[in-house]
Amino acid sequence: MTLTGRPRCETRDDPTNVILRLSDPAYLERLVAFLDSVGQRGMEAEGSVVALEREIPEEELRIYLRVWSVLYPEAPVSVE
């Protein structure tokens, strides 16, 4: 499934990509939109995986994921 109007990441093996895996793929569009809203470009890599287009500092990523967990506690995200 490719998000309408959103780029699809052709490879998850790019070392510059940060890979995020959702526990529930139904939240994929919301996660990509959330990342866009905080200035991070997320690309769908596969059903429940989003790759960030560029590296971000670990602490910044942790802050974004904490906000996500408050907004969507039912859809945890793990970093690969």
C-alpha cells in the first residue's frame, strides 16, 4: 500500500534512513503526517514501516516519539 501523494522509500537499507515500525499499520498515514508536521519527511517503506529521509539527533527523535505516544498510545512505534 502506497500513500497517495507520498513518496515510497525504495530501500530500507540506506544507512542515512531512520526506520520506524508501527505496531498497527492502520496508523501509517497519521505517523507520516505527524512527522511532516514536525519538519521530518517520512516515506513509507512497507506496510507498517516508515523511513525518515534524513538522520536526526537521537534526542530529537525521542521527543517526537514521546509526543506520538501521548497522541496515539494505542499505536506504539519502535526504532530499528
